[in-house]
Amino acid sequence: MIGSEQLHARILERLDMTREIEDEELTQLIYHVLKEASEEEYLSLDEKTILGRELFNAFRKLDLLQEFLEDETITEIMINGTQNIFYERNGRILQSGKRFLSKDKLEDVVQQIAAGSNRLVNEASPIVDARLPDGSRVNVVLDPIALDGPIVTIRKFSKEAITMEQLISWNSVSEEVSGFLAGLVAAGYNIFISGGTGSGKTTFLNALSQYIPKTERIITIEDNAELKIQDVPNLVRLEARNANVEGTGAVTIRDLIRSALRMRPDRIVVGEVRGEEAIDMLQALNTGHDGSLSTGHANSPRDMLSRLETMVLMGMELPLPAIQRQIASGIDLIVHLGRLRDRSRKVLEASEVLGYEDGEIRLKTLYKFVETGEQDGKIQGEWRKYGEITHRGKLWAAGCDA
């Protein structure tokens, strides 16, 4: 069978590179080349349709990546050089039989992605984070760091923001726990979402944000804009920026948090805290911006506290007790997410931050997911309540209770 590489070369030979070719003209050219190829070697209608789509994507979109991006059942795409492409579907990692035609073609796609996010990636600056027009998050690593060719990892997000109702239907959280959290968000509790990579932190943050009163002014701060807060008219979205070719012009998460404090926010939502910006976020939480939300990588609520201490120390030298008091005063609740062995994502624990006492931050578990068995390869369990929230002042002030 005539391969797409040969067809690609034939189309390239006939393209008039001295002018811009419209999509319709390119489609016609592809059709004629496929018709000629079919006369040489019979191609069925299905084969011509598949080849036509692949060829159009190669010239106009993101080559064979486009097929993966358009498949809504795929949540992650991993390209390990030209020879190996993996993808995640329903929590399982699968290998694709498709390959990029050449390293140059893959690098062309990488440059197209980077340019679309106004980012630069080359041998001098071989690592970049970017995003696609549909909001998908992209990480690229090039030579000489990546020894086997360009490495591209794409985390896809649903085109529509996932609601708490959907998470309940997927058994990622119970109605009781979601109702409890809804009351805390509405009342202005500061909530931190922790979890490992791929545990669904951003998705859950989006779902929680639906309970923020629509009359409030919200400022979101992210490395790459992923949040999809819905139906909030007074919404300001800020995104960090890398340095330019000369090494200047960077705008960090720290810069954005400081600037956000001058924008009269009711709530600040920081997509993810990874480093020294933790000190600025805690200062915001401790200066009247109740109801703020953020996420971070950790293995448990207790581990999240330890990581926050370390991140604050990255940005400022302070005595550890002072840092711990800031954390205990600023964060009201930690919601911990996880991915179980059946690849399902769940809220595993909700813990209240009680305060600082006897040299440590005290935590109180309010809800916890407890496994009860396994059925048809799916983990069964329930969310057990371990206690009532202790600090109810914000609930009373908001005229509600939980």
C-alpha cells in the first residue's frame, strides 16, 4: 500500500510555496493525489478518508497529534521521540502504532505548539511549558536534554468544565462530602487541594469553584491557564510568562500574586503552588482574602503541610515556627485526592487545620474514603465521617452551617 510519506512528498512537490494556500485548495490537491494513487493501487473509500485526514493534519494542523487531540476519550498523550507514542484512555496507558515521519517533522510540530503560546524552545532553552488553543497543557523537552529525540507530553482537559455532579456520578466523591465542601466554599473557607500527579487536582478545583458566590471578584493565577471558572462576571485571569530570548521579561507567580492583591480581589485562586510563591499566597490568605483556593503536589494532608513549609523557606528565611503559624492561620481545610490501583480518581481525605500548638500544625480528619472490597476490577468503598468541623465562625457569619 502507498504510504502517507510518499503521498506527503507528492503533495509537497505540487504545492506553490511562493503564495499562501487556502484550506480548500489544499484539500482539492490532496484529493487529486489520492485519486492518482488509487489508480496505481486500489484504495478503498475508508482508506482514502483516513489518508486524506492524516495528510491535511500534516500540512495544516499538528500532524498525527491532531487525531489524538480530537479523540475525547484520550486524556494524555506521551511522545517519546519519533518512534514511540503512548496515550492514556480510561486510566490505562496504551501504545499507538503511529509514528512521525521524521525527527524534523516532530520538531516542526513542537515549534508550532511553542509559537502558539508565545514560547521559545531550542537547544539553548530545551524545556518549555505551553498550552494548545483548546487548553491542553504541553511540556516539551528537546535535544540535548532528551537523548532519544523530542519528548512531548500533553495533558488534555475536557472542553466543558467538569461539575461536582459529574464527579459524584463517577463516584469520585460522595454527595455528603461535596455538600459539606460546597458550604465551606460559599462561607469563605480557605481550601488547599493536595494530591499526586494525575489525581485530578485541577478538575476538582474547577468543580469547587462553582460554589463561589457569583457576586464576588475572583482573580485566578496560573503557570498555564487551565481553570474554567464558569458564570462569574467579575473574573480576572492571569498567567505567568517565561523570560524572552534575552533572558528578560519573565513574570512569575509571585509577581502575579503581589499584583493581584492590588486588584481588590474577594478571592484569589492559585492554580498550583510549586515553590517560593507559597509565602506570597499565605500572606494573601492571612490578609483578608477569605475563600481562596489552591492546589499542590503531596502524598497526604500532613505531607502537604511539610511541603508548604519547605516552599516558604525557598522564598524567605524565617523561623520554622513562624512559617507553621502562617500556614495554620491561613489554611482552613486540606482536601486530599488520589488515584487508586484501579486507576480511579477519588477524594481520599478532608482534614481541618486546627491551628499551631506544641511545635506543630494540628490536623483533624473530617472525612476519609475507606475501601470495603473490590468488584469487577473496581474498588468499592465509602466516605466515612470522623468528626464535625471545629472552627465554625465563617459558617455562622455567612448564615449557614455544615
